[in-house]
Amino acid sequence: MQFRCLPDALSAVLGQWSGDTLAVGLFAGSEERPEHPLRGELLKAVGAGLQQRLEQRRFKGKPGECLSFEQLEGTPRTLIVVGLGEPAGFDLDGLRAAAASVAQAAAAAGAEDLAVALPCEGFENDDAGRAIAEAVRLSLYNDQRFKSEQEPRPLPAMVSLIGLPASCAQALEAVSGTCAGVELARQLVAAPPNVVTPQHLADTAAALARDHGLELQILERDACEALGMGAYLGVAQGSDLPPKFIHLTYHPAGGAQRRVALVGKGLTFDSGGYNLKTGGSQIEMMKYDMGGSAAVLGAARAIGELKPAGVEVHVIVAACENMISGGAVHPGDILTASNGKTIEINNTDAEGRLTLADALVYACKLEPDAVVDLATLTGACVIALGSEIAGLWSSSDGLSQSLQAAAAAGGEALWPMPLRSSYKAGLKSPVADLKNTGPRPGGAITAALFLQDFVSKELPWAHLDIAGTVWCDKGRGLDPAGATGFGVRTLVNWICSGAPVAQQT
Ligand code: BES
Ligand code: MN
Ligand code: ZN
């Protein structure tokens, strides 16, 4: 799928354009407001008969409203009209939602050469172009890898963005790299746990290293033992599959002004261990417990393709499974992490933080300018924020703000959450330095506080709990039902804007 800009007004474009499907966005009530440019342009281009047809079909211009007029005479053959709601509330997310509906309707109509006219006046051209193009491509993602029979689903080969200047071309080029990263993350998350194993994550990292010239180190169990990673290896010890500690590095050409580490939780399956997950705990969905690792590997894929200057990026995943066996961790075991801290395992299902503890210690030893971890860490975060918003905990206001800006630019939602230090009392252990599980109330906060114990004090660090956002039961906006690839766009935008980390407060 290719994107290009057609800078002229809609009616002028239609004189030269020879595609099959045209999509136009209209605000609510625009029939009474002739000043709304696209409606006038549309009538000029398609003919006044359209006015009547819109009235016949009771088009109101509400957000999400989408009409297709197929088998028209001449060009376009298909006209799609999408509602945009009130102009006052129209933002980048509205633009994305409209572009996603348009893409669905266009694909359903068999569009091959699509032109999209959406109002971009209120936005920076690059932001608008990127938002539309990402929404079109990502909403048309379709994964049939595990079906024995493939349903053919032709996609538009060319998508023209009407009314955007040629200067957007560069921004549109970046879309393909970013979306390839999101798609990789979706594929990893959606694949079952008998396919995406720790070895498979390591193989994926190796393929990225080979294809994009990244540096790769895989630490096997003995190397992790030598580094004292007792928390991570404790989680891994119940599985028949060996753990794989993945460290992938992007070195920018011309040297780095900034070095960052991205750490992803990589539990390819989380049974809960001896604190076995029971009915209603979604054990059958715990293939997505590697969503953090999918996000950082997806970001690595995008970065490898986009090659941003000035930022060295370390991608770190302590991959393993949380299983049950005669050799699995007992509830009550005490493990020692690679920074020497001892941890009483009062719940084997709080395993993600144990793997992250050693991964964060490893990341901090690289002395980066910032560490960001992403993890499907707690059910409590799902309860707190639902499935559209990830929780954001950070020791640095500057890092928190720059991540929020990067997320907003990609249409991903983060919400700042507190690192309330008094809640650390909930992790006090009578026998070890700390225990891995606190009380149920505030469980996402104590999980973040647990992680903080494994991060160097002076280092700007952010933790994203993406337990609710990695999976979407029904399609929504640019996410089809299933894996969302959440986090990739935030990370890519943050790194491509120079990975800003303002002064720590
Ligand atoms: N992977 C889960 C968290 C999770 C739960 C993600 C539901 C997505 C949906 C994590 O390892 C876990 O089991 N957390 C426990 C922690 C508890 C034992 C303190 C939880 O949230 O119940
Ligand atoms: Mn668990
Ligand atoms: Zn887990």
C-alpha cells in the first residue's frame, strides 16, 4: 500500500485523478453551512444529485456514520461519505477514526486506487498525513496465518491524500516503517504460545538484527546465572523451554547524543505457576503476556527501517514461560536478583516483575539516559484504566511528559499514575528484602514500586502497564479485533523525536 499527496482542492483533483474510489469527510450539519469547504467541493465534483441522495439516506454527519455509493457512472466508481461530527471537537483522533472507517468501507467495496479528502486545516500537515495514513494501513491489517484456507482480501494499492502538500511525502514515508513495527507486534502477540516461545522471540530478534544491521546478544541460561539473575531464572525454571535473554542494539550512523533502553516483559505464557490462574482469570489469553516484548521488538523493527539519527537504542527482553512442574518455584521461595536483593515469592503469578527486575538491572548497567519498560503487568491496571488507556509511572516528569506527547501523536493513550512511596510498605517481607506481591488495592502501583527497586535512583525511568491495551476484543478505530500492537507508535515517535528526557524533578 502506497501513499501520496494530491495538494489541489477536491474538484480540481478529480479532473486529473483516475482512481476508482473517493472518500470524503463531512461535518455534522454541513448542509446548512455552505462554508464547509469539502461539501461544496464534493457537490461541484460529483454533481448536485448527491445532495438528494445524502438526504435520502438521512446522512447527518455524525462521527462513525459512513455511507457508500457504489457503481456510479464515471470517476469515482465508488463514493464514500464519512461523518466527522461537530467541527469544534474534531481532533487528530477524530481524523484517525474517520480514516479507519473510510478504509473499511473502501476495502469492502473492492477499492484499488483510493483518494481520501478529510479536513486537515486545523492540524500540522505532517501530523494529519501521518494520522490518516497510519489509520488506513493499520485498520486494514488482517491476520489469517493460522487459518488453513485464506480468504482473499484485496487492499487498495494506492492511497492519495487530497489537500495535503507534497512536503508531507517524508512523513508519509515514515508511516510504512512504523506500521511494519506495529504489525510485527500484532503478529507476535496474536500467535499462540506453542508458536511464540522464548526461542521464537530470540529468532525474531535475530531476523531484525540481520535485516537492519542491529547488534544482537542472546544470553542463555548459564550466562544469566553468571550475572546472578535469580529472579528471572526463578520464573523460567518451571518450564521445559529454556529462557532467552535478548539484547538488541541500534547504533545510529554518525554517533549518538543519547542512549536509551527499552525493556519489554516477555512471558510467552503465564499460567500463574503454583498460584495457578483459575476460571475467569483469562488463562487462555496469556499468550499476550509478551505484549511488552512485542512492543519493543516492533519498535526495533521500525527504528531499524527509519534509522533515526543521534539515538542509540537498546531493546531488552528477559523471555521465558511461567509454568508448573516439579522444578517450578514454590510459593514461599526466596530468590536473589542480580542487584543482590532478596525476594520472597508470596505469589508465583506476580512473575512479570521478577523477570523485569533482572532486565532493569541489566539495562541500568548500560548507563543509558533513560529506561522505559512496557509490561502486561497487572490485572489491577486493567480495572483502573480499561482497555484503551495504559498506565504510566515515571520517576521523571520530563520523561513522562515527552512519552505522553509521543503517545498522543500516535493516537495511543497513556495516563500518569502515582509512585506513592508509602505504598511500598505493602511489599515488606519478614524474611527477605521484599516480597513480590502487595495487597490487592492499588496493585498496579505496588507493582510499579517493586520495579523501581531495580532501577538506579538517578536514572530517568518510566513504566507502562499495558495489560489492558495489548488486546482488543472488538475492533475499535484503527485496531481490528485482536492484538493491537500497543506501544510501538509511542516508542517510535519518542525515539524519532530525539528521545527527549527533560530535567528530573
Ligand atoms: N500477566 C498478568 C497480568 C494480567 C492480567 C495481564 C490480566 C492481562 C490481563 C500478571 O503476571 C499477573 O498475573 N498479575 C497478577 C498479580 C497479582 C498476583 C499480584 C494480577 O494482576 O492478578
Ligand atoms: Mn502472572
Ligand atoms: Zn504475567
